Amino acid sequence: MIRFFSSLFTIAFFISSCFAQSNTLKSVNQTQDLSKKVVNLFYQDKVDEAFEQLYPYWPLPEKEITDMKVKTKNYMDLLNERFGEKIGVTKLKDEKSADVGIRETYLVRYERNAIRMMFTYYKGNNGWIINSFKWDDSFSLTFE
């Protein structure tokens, strides 16, 4: 019986240590501040710092976040070369799903295109967490 509980504890510890998130945002204003900060860091090509801001509120395994950060850094050089100089940041929209979900969409604008950045937050019992963060260069999808 002791061996069973020891194994159960080991599994629970392993599962909890696989996830990065331990903090929550307490208000919609805090989600908006975080999104704005991350977008501005992307605009400044500070991808590492941007992901550091997301990490505490994002319940994904650390490896998944790190992999996304590495891929993003690799693409940023290509985007800067392909799309030209950055010319600004624009917030496109806020969307709400009842009282439990928020999606904020931004554009980081370049001379020849833009990247779309989407932050989706979920409200649990303890506050808001990042449900998903993604970016793409699908400017045409901003018209949907």
C-alpha cells in the first residue's frame, strides 16, 4: 500500500513538474497589459524576453514552450528579411466568450506585410491563464 502511494505521489509530482504555469492574472486589464508587453517585445525582436513574459501564465510543458520559442526566433530573421522594416503595432480586436474566455489580436506591421498575434486567455477558479498564443503571417485572415 505504501508503495502504491509512493508511486502515485511520484506520478503526480512528475505531471505537475512538466507544466510551466503556476501563476494567474487577476483581471482583464492584466491580460491586456501582458499581451501588449509581449507584442512590443516581438516588435523589438526580443523573442526570448517575450516568451519569458508568457511562461508563468501558460500551462504547457516547458519543452513545448521552448520549442515554439526556438522556431519563432528562426522565423523572425526570415520575416525581417522578407517583409522589410517594422513600422508599428496595431491592436485589431478583443473578443469575449462569456465570462471565461478572451482573445486579443494584434498586428506587428512591416513594410510589405504583417504578422498576426493572437492571445487566448481562459478564466479558471484562480484567475486568467494563457490558453493559447500563436502568431502567423496570414494578414488576409484578419478580414474574416
